[in-house]
Amino acid sequence: MFFSRLPHNWSPEKRPRHRAVSGYWSGMISRFALLATVLLPVTTRVSAQTPALALRPAAVAPKIDGVLSPGEWDAAAHSDAFRQITPLENTDPTERTEFWAAYDADNLYVAIRAHDREPAHIRAVNMQRDQDNDSDDLVWILFDPFHHQRDGYFFGLTAAGGKLDGLIQNKTESKFEWDGLWHGKVSRDAGGWSAEFAIPLKTLSFDPANDTWGFNLQRVIRRKQEKINWSGYTRAKGISSLPDAGELRGLTGLRQGRGLEFKPFASLTRHSDPLPDQHEVEFKPGFDLVWHVTPSLAATFTVNTDFADAEVDERQVNLTRFPLFFPEKRSFFTQDASLFTFGGLRTDPLPFFSRRIGLAADFTPVDLLGGAKLTGRLGPVTLGVLDVQTDRHSGVPSRNLFVGRASVQVLAESNAGVIVTHGDPRAGGDNTLVGFDFNYASSHLPGNRAIEAHAWVQATDSTLAGGKGIASAVAVNYPNEPFGFTYYAGSYGSHYDPALGSVQRTGINSYFLQTRYTWRPDRFGIRRIQAMEYSDISTSLRGRALSEAHQIPYVEIEAHSGDLVKLLLEEHHERLDAPFAISPGVLLPTGDHRWLLFQADWLSSPARPVSAGLTWAGGGFYTGHRTRYGAQFNWRPSGHLEFTSKFDLQSIRLPEGNFAVRLATARVAYLFTPGLQLSLLGQYDNFSNQLGANFRVKWIVQPGNEFYFVVNQGYDATDGQLRPTRNDTSLKGVWTFRF
């Protein structure tokens, strides 16, 4: 669904409904269905303002050291035609920026010169890869190798040398979980700063017969909160909008070598638990093999897959009746993950969610004995096929799990497709899912506005769910300024069960409507004011009210400095058909529960060396009251050292019992260089009374050749004392060979 613009505290558990509005929503559904029908025939128009750059092969490959040496880029294509998109849309930038682009048979090269008349004020403190990038000056480059405006790649460098990369899927969605192999360096001087990129073609999927790629470049001047683009000057769309990218032309003679990538790895892990006095040492070798069947279609094979290097999840305490959602962080699954997306969905009901593979119900790892993946394009078809074999665990036998996804482009920016999954990682039974989707998009409506619409249906046959079930939905998103809206209507049958996907609740109808209005007054130090209203409603399949949430309204006020104030008032209604144990010893009764909640947030600009945030919320909660206090603190004294801490306290007072929820997180990271870093993360919650400590050293010898040393130590914090529990200490090495 289109929930990237929802308030930060929105969660899909909040699904209320009053009987009195059922007629209103029935009419609203009909009107929006009619609106979608009217919009679908709109054809896409290519903007006459799309910039293009004709590239020439580089006679000599530039040295990627961040320094623009005299004469090094003279033969490359050059442009300094940038326009500001924030704070002022489609105006002249306050600082000059220019870039050069070239290529050879094996690499794409981009150099950027970010001139600055006040170089002492350049923000350059973040050297970590894929970390929060709201603190630094930085540059982004974006590639759409197939020029289909559907999915692509982005690469970025902060002024301190921190690398950022990821995938763009569904035309506009950025996914940072992907890490590619590429080279990038920066330097700073008295006139500004420079960045150089070398992107190996073996890192990208592309069609060698296509000599025109989509491309864009963005610079961020952090102290001014200014963003400037080479192409696409609409503030509401941003750098990740593939339909608004410009073009690189003349890319011929590209090659991927023999199309083979061999990545052996090995980990040595010591598991210990002092309570049962158990100790075990495990040596686990394995490898990944990637074969580019064609330059646009890759087959990946994995044997004895190991995830010892994966980052730990952020700890959460669940006060809802439904399971929590954790993002995927394992590289085998994040690679080409965009090819498996379906129906524009970002959260449930997902037909496929890779976290279901290789993790038990309690989130303990399950070994993957092997697997194969085929991803890319075959003619007009975008293809994603995944088949893995999991090891037996906790009474669950070894399982074979399969996912297949195919889509074909229709109209100018739209696509239609099918998805199939088979297998069930849970104990007992079998499961099959088949889904069909149609995804419409037009990015060049009058006024350079955009619209998206989705329609999909999924059918499952599940042993555990007791038979066949169906889910379906339609959605429309109008992501523009000053007015925008999001609408969603779905129905999930009682026996619908995506065993390899994710669904929080079945046997319901789900309706969602959010409207947004944005002002940019550029007065009194205020950059942006955005007011939003949403209604999120769930009913039974027969229309009986189950839950409802109304935000009336939600307001964000952003200053030119980057400081942000958020205010919201929410009305909730939850119907409990069975008692709900919200906390040990606290059982909420059945019946209808209604309450109001007010929340206020203040966040200082992360561009400052010291930044902070405060949250206060108060109001009703089921049969009683809830008060929440939150705080966060960030300190970056230099580009090498960073401290981050968060604390969240919720005091809940109910007739059935009082309890508190405390979550605390602290992290310190030291970076010797962008390729060598060590970090220590501590997380505590009072529900489990467990303190988890994660110590991690990551050494990137060069892209693709990496070493990890990871220690995960648990402590039992009962009675205020720390007693060591399970310890996992791992050493892992990964090496990449390309042929």
C-alpha cells in the first residue's frame, strides 16, 4: 500500500469502525472505484524538459580517489544544469554544482564537484554505510538501466565519505537493504568538496542492446536544507522517482565478462549458555554463485547459507493483538528483492515476505541447506524465482519453499503480473498461494503530477487454515502537493493464509483513506506545514464493526533549520470478541472500547552535531489511560565517532491492572575509515527483562572482500542484576571473485 507518507506512529493494528458510518464508507468506496476507473485511461506524456547527456567511452579510466585531477575528466560528458527542488521548487540553486560522466566496457564513472562559498560549514560527520543520512552534505546518483521507469539502483556519498546504496522499486520506493560492489571516494578543499564513483557493470542488471539509461543526480546542502536535481524539479516526487529521471545516451559495448561471480564464505561461531552449561563450536563454510545467463537475467545459487553478519533487529514490545513487522536485512534475500513485490504492497497482506524463510516463529535462525534464485528480465517479462531448502528445527522437518513472480509492462508506465508460492515453513501441512495484480501509474499528469492505482487478488490453499481462502484489494494514491490522498479497500477471507507472506488479521474488510494538504509559507522561519487526516476501518466480512482509528488531524511544522514539530489527535475504537492478555496478569475484557489520544513530538535537525527528540502522548487506552514519554539523543563529535540513545516509557493504568513498558537503546560507533568500523549496541526492555549487547567489527578490505567479528551477549536483568545468558561469538569472512 501507499503508506510512506503516513505519520510515524501509524500502525496497521489501528483499525476501528462505528456502525453509523457504514453507509458513508459504502458510498465512499463506490466513488473512489469510479475515480480509479476514470483515471486508468489517462495516457502518459513524456516531459519535454527531460535532460539528456551523450556519453563517450573513456580512453583512460579515472583514478577514484575523490580528487578531480587536472585533465582527468576533460573528455567526459559534462553538465551543470541543476535546479532547486527544496526549499524553493524549480529555482536557481544557491551553490554551483557540476558533474562529469563517462564509461568503458566494464564500468560507469561519475565525478561531482560541489562548489561551496562557505566550505567551513559543509556538514561531513557520517562515514557509516547506509546509516541515517540526514546529517551530512551528500550526493546521490540514480540509474535505470532498462529505462523502463520501474526499478533501478541508487548510489550516494556523504561529504565524509559514507557510502549509501540500494534499490528503487515500484518506480519511487527506495530500499537501502541492498549492498552493491562499487567504489567511491570524496575530498574537501577550500572551494567545496568532490566525489567520484566507479560502478562496475557486473554489479548491475542491464540490457546490452539498450544504449539509453535513465539517470539522475541530486546534491543536498545540509546547512540550508537545500536539495538540487539534474532532472525532475517537482518537490513532491524527490530523487527516487524513476519516471522523472533524465537520460544517459550512447552506452554501447558494455560487457559483464563471463557473467560468473563466485563468493565463498566461512564462519566460525562459538555458542554458549551458562545456565544449562552448554558450549558448542560450529564451523560453517558455504558459497554463493551468480551466473548471468544473459546480462539482464541472473541465476544465484547458495549452499549452506550463513547470516552471521546480518544486523540485529531493533527491539520492540508488542501491545497489540497482532504480530510485529521486522524488515529484511539478509543480503541473499535483499538482492533483487524489488522483483518480488506485488500489488504495490509494502506491509501486509504480503503474498511473499522473505523473513518467513530461515527464521523460526521465535526469530531464532534456521539454517538454509541450499537455494537457487533466478531474477531479471526475459524479453518483456520481469522475472523472480526463488527455491530454498531449510534445515529441520524445533520439531519442524526440512522444508522446500518456492516463490515465483512474473510481470509484464503494459501501457506506458504500468504492469500486470502473477505470483505463486508453495510450501509452509511452519509445522504440519502444506500451503499454496496464487495471486494476480494490475499496477497502473502515470507520472506526467497536467501540472507534472502523478497518480498510482493497484488492483490485486490472492488465493490460498492451506492445510493449517483449513482450506481455500481469498484476499483482494484496490488502491489509489495521489502523491502530490499541495493536495494528496491515499485510498485503500481490501477484503481478506477467514481461510486466507499466505504461509510465505504476512497478514496480521483475516476474516475482515479493511478500508483506509488519508488526505493531505501542504503549505510552504517561507515566512517566520517555517518551510513546510502539512495537515493530514486519516480514517482506518476494519469490519467483519458481514460488515460488523471491529476497529476504527481516526486522526483528526495530524499536523507537521518544519522549520528551515530542519527542526520539526508534530501534533496529532486520534480517536480509537476496538471491539474485543475475546479477552486479550495485554501484559502478564492483565486481561482486557470483551466488548467495545473507545478512547482519545493526543501526541506531540519535537525533533531537532539532525544536521547539528548534537540533535535530540522528545515525545509526549496521553489519553485513553482500552478501559483506562496511557501516558508515554520518549526521548532520543544523537551526538557526532567527528566523522569517526557517533553516540545514539533512545528511551521510551509508557505508563498504562487500567482497572484490570497497572503496568509500565520501558525500552532503552544505546549505540556507540567508531569508524577508523569508511571501510573499517566497530560498534556496540545495547537494547533493554522490561517485558522480557533481557539486556542484549551486540559488538560488531566490519572490515571491508575492498568491495566484496569483507571480514566480520560479531559478539551477541544476553543478560538476564531480573531483580536489577545482570546475569550472563546466551553468548554467540562469530568470525566470518567473505571473498568475491568475478569472471
